[in-house]
Amino acid sequence: MSNEAVETAQAAARPQAAQTPADAGDAGYSKDLKARHVNMIAIGGAIGTGLLLGAGGRLHNAGPALALAYLVCGVFAFFVVRALGELVLYRPSSGSFVSYAREFLGEKGAYVAGWMYFLNWSTTGIADITAIALYTRYWSMFTSIPQWALALIALAVVLAVNLISVKIFGELEFWFAIIKVATIVGFMLIGIFLVATQHKVGGHTPGLNVITDSGGLFPHGVMPVVLVMQGVIFAYAALELVGVAAGETAEPEKVVPRAVNSIMWRVGLFYVGSVVLLALLLPGSVYQAGESPFVTVLSKIGVSGAGDVMNLVVLTAAMSSLNSGLYSTGRILRSMAMSGSAPKFTARMNRNQVPYGGILLTCAVCVLGVGLNYLMPSQAFEIVLEVASLGIISTWVIIMLCHMIFVRRAKAGLATRPHFRLKGSPVTEIATIAFLLVCLGMMWNDPEVGRKTLMLIPVIALMLVAGWFAVRRRVDRSTDEELSQLTK
């Protein structure tokens, strides 16, 4: 059954063209997420190991102009979240962009969106449990425990939290975000104090002179800054969680605009502000990949225990990411299962209104990651991290495509745009999609990992095509059942 036929039946069943359709995957959820949960989920999505840990190596390669890279990527990330926020207010759904892809791109679009997002979070989950195991082994008391065992324990703990209730998930994310925000705010206060008092840091007097004496904004030229953007854009992955969480809050029309609008200044404050401070305190050459830039600064001023504190924070960030991944894929897979494009068991919910089937499927893939940690403990992290990037790029592109079609339909009188809007359509969407594809293409400049990751695209495409032929009859049956309900 074609998407056009579905739209024709929907139009016949609902004389008012602007009335929004329903999604069967949204039924049965509680509305236990509060405004503070969604706000902190938005912050938690904006702050992760990309800043807390990854900024050190990027500062070393790109210099102070890294702040510009974070700003540019942050603007495009904001466009994506703003577009998703408008779609959420048009029709809140726990299926989020998969539900919108079904409406605006058809079942094939929803199928691709959902499984690419699953690829993103399942591989990110493997990276997260690997990171958690590595961060835990930082402390001597855990070094005797095998890396794979620590990964399995972390997975079991986060799985249990997700299966209890959405309220527990929201509370855990709330406190994870509090820890990350408190860490960055605390560091920024220390950094501002060091700059204001001209207190020496590692033999350098903080201020603009640190930048000018070390080659200026672009010590290695413009190209390293351009190339680093393909890594910076992934630091903002998980911002789209706001759209998924909106399906389980009682007042999305109030909560979502506030959360989305606050993302922009948080990006400016936490990412750009932190990098500017780091550049004013020490030359970029001092920072190194694999060490938190905050630890680098604090160790230079003699703060004992800085490494332990930051290790605890990045451990929290990895736990937060794993927690969010299980939460979001559970909801996305349930939305897909209700339309026939995911296994039936992923539609199941427990007595606490949690879609445990989809969560367990994601967990099963993460268990493979435990095996990867057993077989290749030193390579597990890098192997899966780049694969996840393909998933997040495709997800953001699909969100922008959905929004562009939604605006087109609104102009034709087939939908009603809310007051909360992404400005400048379709130029904004096209520019964002082009930027994301350029970031994807820049992975070719990394022959060790990035180029091999891009070579996986034909393999993933082939798997998606084979999967579609396997589920298309079930999708057609589900569509026929929906049509029969609409035309009764």
C-alpha cells in the first residue's frame, strides 16, 4: 500500500486537512517526565565526552580556532533541534523523527531513519560500555577486574534503570547532567579567576598573549580547523533526545520550546566559552589527545586529585550516554514495530509502561560489545565510534528533510505550523544538509578509521535493502489495517 493511498484515506476520514495524524506507537506511555527532566536531558545531550575529553586533542591540532569550529557546528546543530522542536509541537510523538519520517517520507523513509538511528545508538552503546570499563580501570582497585566484566556490569546497571520506569530514567539523567554542568561551571570560574589574576599556569601568564605568542588563532592554518569539524559535529550527537522525551511529558508545548531555545546559549557558554578559556590559559600544543584539557590545566596549577575528579565526570558522561541510548532506541523501535518494520517483540511494554522489547534488543547488540572488549580490548572503542557517526549524520539529514516537506505541506494548506518555528525554510534545511554531508565527506581524510568507515556505507545500504524486502509485506499488512480503521 503506497503512502499516497494512506494520505488519501486519511483525508477522506478527516475532512479538516490541517488535522494531525496519530501514531499507534505513541499509545500506552506514561507522561512522567517533568520540565526539569526534559531541560536537563537537553543539557546532557549537549555536553558529553566530546567536550570533557575530546577537546584536548582537537585544541592540539586546530589551536584556538577550535572555538569557531564549535560555534559553527553548534549553529547547525541548533537548526536541527529547532526543526525537530517544531515537528514535536505539530505532533508530539515518542517515535519522534521516525514517526515524522513515516508521515512525510513514507514507510521506507521511516524504516531507514529508525534502523540508522538504531545503528548509531547500538554502536555508541558499545563505545560507552568500553569507555566506562576503561575509565573505571583508571583506579587501581579495579585494575584486576577484566575490562569485559566491567563493561557487562555497567550495561546491567543501566538496563535495570531503564526497565524500572521513565521517571527513574529522567531522574538519573537529571543528576548526570547536574554533575556535568557543575564540573564545567566550576572549571570556568577557576579559569576566569586565573585569567583575571594573571596567575601563571604551567609557566605561562594567561591572556591573549598565550594565543598571539603561539601562532595566533590558526597556528597550523585554516585546513586543520576545517578537518576537525567532522569530529566536532559528533560532539553534539544526542541533542535529538529532546524530541523523543517530548512524547512522555504532559505539556510538550511548554517544555520543548524552552528546552530547545536554551540549547543555543548553552552551546555558546559551555562549548565555545570553555574552549576560549582553555586557549587563554595554555598554548594548544600543551593539550593532548586522550587527556581531558581540564585535567591538563588543573594539573599545571597543582590541584591534586584533578585527574580522579575528571575521570569520575567522564565516567558519568559515558553512563549518561548509555542510559540515553537504551531509552531512545526502545521508543524508536516500538514506533517501527507498530508499523511492521521492526520485530514484533520490540513493541512490547512492561507494567511500568516501558517498551522493554526494544531496550533489550539494543542491549543484545551491546553484549556483542562486551565480547569485543574481551577479544580486542585496546581497539574496541575506535572500531565502533566511527560507525556511530554514520547513524547520527543520517538521522539529522532525515529530520531536516521531514521539516522541509512539512513546511511545504503547510504552505499548501495540508498542515498547520505551530508558532515555534525554524526560520528561513527551505534555505536553512538545505544549508544544514549540505554542511552535514561535507562533514561526512571529510572523514575520507582519515585513512586509518574515517576512510574505512565510509567504505561501510555500501554494505549498510545493502543490508537496509535486504531488510526492507524482508519486512515490506508486514508493513503493507500494517498499513492495510490502519486504512481499514480510518475508513470505518
